[in-house]
Amino acid sequence: NANGFSGTAALDLPWKSHYVGTASYTMMRQDDSFMPASTSAAFVLPASSLNGAINTLLINNQLTTKITPELTSKLTYRYYDFQNNTPEIFFNGVFNRDYTTSSETVNSLSMAYIKQNAGADLNWRPTKEWNLGVAYGFERYDWTRADADVTNEHSGKIYGDWKPFSWFTLRASGSAGARRYDNYNYLGYVGLFQWGPGCPGPTCDGSELYSSTYRQLMISNRDRYKATVSGDVAVFHNVTVTPFVKYVEDKYLLDPTQQGLNDNRKWSAGADVTYVMNPDTSFMVGYMYEWGSQLLFGVNCTTNVTGTPNPCVGPQTLTNDTTTVHTFTAAVRYGVIPQKLDTELRYTLSNGVDNMNLFGSGGGFTASGVPSQGGQFPENRTWFQRLDATAVYKFDKEQVAALGWKGDIKAKLHYAWERNAEDNWGNDPLTPYTLISSNLWLGWNNPNYNVHMLSGSIVASW
């Protein structure tokens, strides 16, 4: 169960300032009994239930000031506390996690964090054609039971809109951010506790620990760059073209001894064309191209006699994963009976192609920087289709009044068809990082489906 309380305050302050604040507190509990550890043996669990207890506190503040008629500032501060009071339970050989004859010992983890965000935005509107701004943002996480204790991120942004004519609008923005952790210590903060007691030491099953040189995405050092340009162009009467280009790059700054995602780049471009025939009829077609690339580094690791993974210092393997996606959309809106019966038909077709190439690290597998001698992984293609058809009927005022209702009543009918077809789905995504072994997890996570859905609803408003 969950119970929450919230409140909001808005104040007009001197110097043409306006403050809005929100505070909320939520209490979540879960005390259902655990399922039996076995149906054939009398295993005794260390606790009868999770006794889950999580409280969250949110405080959000915003101060807007009209410095001049053209210049406006906005200051924000957000505090979010995810407090996890769930007991951490020690399971001492109660169950077999990997379905072998040996039992596992493990401590459950109660992850928690405090997230703080602060920002400043300065917006300038010198004329009705221009809208310019700069912004600064700060984000801090204080982690509990995570690989890093603290992460801090600073970011800056510039943006602008230009509308020199009624038929033309140009928008652009660019931003850059840098995130850094204070201390990264997987074994000290998580691993040795989770798989203890006995870690490090001969009684610790070090195979459960992953390498201390691995860096997780959400807390790794990262430099991020973004740029977006879009516009609206009325090429001729009732026809509007909306082109856009977007680029995002993340650099995770791994050193030669570390593992994980090192570089992540994505860019997309496309345009929508909308034709408004009349207030009750319009047509839209659109296309978007997306390209993404990820560079991942890994190292073969073994476990030493102390039950702690080796630091895995050595030649790295490189996995280069690139993806391209083409997406086509089309939509028609038509008022069969103006202001009474509105219909819409929308279709989406998306084709994605994924290529994953593995380059060796040297040693017995393959030469450093050389493609895998056993051949590369096959190309993975995905076709996605979706069709939506809706009809909304608004009852006459007289009909509504005859029912004794003061307001509006609408009936909505919605049909949707969705199909996803992916080849090579049997290859587990982790296969490229196992290097020597090649596993097929047949039938588990099949993403192929074909679904039809029909729904109806009645909406009453007053």
C-alpha cells in the first residue's frame, strides 16, 4: 500500500517576482509473505516477509523574476529523498540461485539516494521576432548501496527562436554537461556486502562478483553534448513543413584498464508535412532517420584465491554496435459530421538494422584490434508497424439534457493493430561479451508479436 500527501503554494513577491513551491511525502509498504523456498524440502527462510518500507520526500521550488519587460530570470531547486528503510536480509544457503546443487549466500540490497537539482535560466525577448536564453543546471546524487557514493553534474545550455515572418520559425539549442563521481568502489560499497560474509576470503564465492574495473552507465564519469535545430515553414497556403536535426554524444571517459560503454553517439533527422484542407480535414506524412553507435570495452577476468575478482588489467576487447532506423508516419483527420463526429487514422512503419562487430584483445582468442576469426554476428533487422483508428462522437446538447446531465458527453471507439517482426532474436544480447562461448537462449524473450485491440469509452465533462 502507499499513502501520499502533497501541498502547493504560490506567492507574488516584490520586484515583480513570483514563487511557486510544492512539497509531497509518500509512504510505501509491502509485507506479503514470502513464497516457500522449496516444495520438496523444509528450508527455513531468514524472514517471513520483505517488510518493505520506502518513504519519499519531494520539495520543488521555482522563483520567476521580471527583471525588465524583455528580460526574465528563473531560479529552480528540487530536492528528492528516496529513503529505503527495507531491512537487508541475509540468505545463508537457503536456495540455489543458479539451479545447481550448491546453495548461495547473499545479502539483499536496500538501495537509496538523495537527488538535488538546481538551475538558473535567463530569457531575453528583445523583439517579437527573437527569443534568446542561457541556462545552467546542477545535479547531485548521494547514493546508498551503489557502486559510487556521490555524483555531481554541471551543465550549460543556450537556445533561441527566430520568427522573422508569420510563415517561418527557426528553433535551435545546444548544451554540454560533465558528470563526475567522488569515489567509485563497487567491492567496498556493494559487492563484498552482497555476497558476504567471507568476502574477501576463501569462503567467498568470487564468481558472483563482477570486476571492480567495470563502470555502470548511471554513475560513470560522463561528458554529454546535445544540439537540436528545428523549424516550421508554411511553404504555401495550408501546407506546413517541420524539419529537424538532433545530435547527442556521450563520452564515458574510460581509462585503458576499465570496462563498459566508452562512447555513445546518436543523431536523427526528419520532417513532417501537414496539409490542412479545411477546419475538419487534414493530412500529415512524416519521415525520420536515426543513427546510433556504441563503443564498448571488455576484458576477460578470472577469480583469484581470495574470492575477489582480479583487476582485469590487460588487452581490451572492443565491441562496435551501430544501429540505423527509418520511420515513416501518415495520418488523416476527418470530421464526418463537423463538431459532432471526428475520426482519425494513423499509421507508423519503422525498420531498424543493428550491426555488432567484435574486435579481439590479443592472446589465444584473436589478435588485438582484429575482427573475430570466427566471423561477425549476423545483422539484426526489426520491422515495426502500428495502425490506429479512432472515432469520437459528441452527443447533442438536447440529448444530454434529456438524460438529466449538465455538460458534455462523448463516446470514443478505438481500434489498434500492432506488429513487431525481428530476425536473429534468439541471440542473447550478452553473447558478444562472452567472447569464446556462443549461446542461444531459445524461446525466452521473443519480441515478435501481432496484436489487435478494440476499446471503447464514454467521457462526461461538466
